[in-house]
Amino acid sequence: RTNTEFVEVVDRGHVNMRVWERGSGETLACGTGACAAAVCAIQQKGMENKVLAEVPGGTLTISWNGNGEAVFLSGPAEFICDAFAAN
């Protein structure tokens, strides 16, 4: 009953990541989780300040220049459903 990211550090600029979200199961990506994983990897593993995160939905690019700086995320986006569509 939790949201969880599984992260494997490949090298100083690259991680593999899988996402499990409570109520949904495995998802294609999680931008917030990818940003958190990248910041943690930069702080804890001495990675570059630009990290490529490989997720089932594609490759995400996360950049962070350290404490007090914004985290930037870019990557593919695709519309997959509309939960509020009129019948």
C-alpha cells in the first residue's frame, strides 16, 4: 500500500527505474519519483548533475545543480485516457 520506485545506478549519468503505484500497479513512469531518485543519486552516489532515467515509458532527463536550485525534468508525454469523458 505504497508508491515505490526501484532504481538501479548504471553509471554516473544513467539510471534504470521502475515504478509501482498504490492502486495502479506498475506504471510507465513517474516524473516526481524520477526527479527524487535523480536528486538522491546525485547527492548520495556522486552522479553528474544531468541524469538520464530509463523507465518503461521512455527516457527522462533530469537536471539539478544542487541545493537551492530547481530540478528540471524533460521527456516524452502521451495522452492515454480521459477519466472525465462524457458518455
